[in-house]
Amino acid sequence: MSIQNRIENYWNSRAGDYSESIQKEMNSFQINAWRKLISENAPSKANIKALDIGTGPGFFTIVMSDLGYKVTAVDCTENMLSEARKNVERAGFTAEFLQGDCHQLPFEDASFDLIVCRNLVWTLVDPIGAYCEWYRLLKPEGKLLIFDANWYLRLTDPELQKRFEEDRKRIVELGYEPSLDTLEEESSNIGKDLYLTFRVRPQWDAEAFLNQGFKKIFIDKDITELVWDEERKVRYRCTPMFLAGAEK
């Protein structure tokens, strides 16, 4: 089985778990935190057309729809899109949904003002190719917002691995579930075969944006205080979420 098929199977199987997790985000401070973060970094214009790549259960589609953007949501897995449709409808919004490969999307050049994704790029078999495609899809002065983390860099860094193991012990001591990932072993095995497991980010992203031709780049190496609850701050202490942004 190819690495891409393994990735798709993994995320198909996690659709229910992730849908539950975004319900918690919807009912916490996090939805307002994400709304503020996206709106502050989006283009300053009316009638924004946004592309939510790797939408998962549709959280960012809901957030951007609430901001008044016209949203298209893309995911490579059928189960995630099914959850996204239900969640977006439940939230009282409408969006366009597409199942497809984010490295090659069936949209014309300069179709979107804003492209957003969370926890996707680390999974890509060809992230450079994906950035090339997303650059094509952006309008002039359009923006790309990447929210991600060095999820499996610990596999190549003994000090990070040590901190990860310390965090796992701390999680149990605080009474939280040991792991949120029901397929943790498969996730780690996939991580070993991914290109970005061996790159330090968001430094890698900044260089990739420059090489792609983006004219402005903005980086925040740690946005955890803005968007994570106390449990996630402990659980993912050694893998802080970052923002890597670029303007065409």
C-alpha cells in the first residue's frame, strides 16, 4: 500500500474522533480565538473567496463562513467530508465541498483570496508541489495561512523525544487521557516516511514560500497561548503550533 493510501485510510478512520474534537472547540473560547486570528491575517477586502484545504470535519469552514467568507472545503477523504457537511449545516452555514488531491486541484488560476489549512502540510508526500499549486490558486495579494506543528520531529531528535515522554507522564498525572489518537502506532509509522518529519518548521516553510515567489512572509513560531486549552498546552508542549503565512 502506498504512503498516500495509508494516510487516507488513517484520516478516514479518525473522522469521528476529529468531529467530536471540533464540537469541543465550537463550544469553547477557541472558536473566537481562531476567528480573530484568521480575520487579522486575511486580506483586507470584501467578498473574500476562501479555500479550506484539508478541512477535516469542517471547523475552519465554519469559522470562515461566520466571518462572511465564501468558502470551498477540500479533503482527500470521504469520511471527513461527510462529517464536515453535517457540522457546517448544523452550524447554519453553506459551503462547497470537494474530495480531491490538494497537490492538484480543479480550480482556475487566481481563484481564491485566501487559502487556509491546519495540521495538513506535515502529512503531504510533496509539500513543495502543494505550495506551488496553492500559489497558482491565489489571486494577486491573496494570502496563504498554514497552521501546523513539528508533529514527528521528535523521531529524529532525542531531546524532543525525551520531552515528549515527559509530557505523556505529566498528562496522566493530571488525569487526562494518555493519548487522543486511537491509532497512535500507525500515525507514528506514517510519520517516519514523511518528508517534513525531517525538516524544522516553520523555518522550512518560510524558505519554501520565498522559493515559490511569495512577496511577503509572516511567521509566528508559537500560537499555543492564543488557540489551545490547558490540556493541549501540556499534551503538546514540545510541539507548539505555529503560523506560517505568505502573501502573493
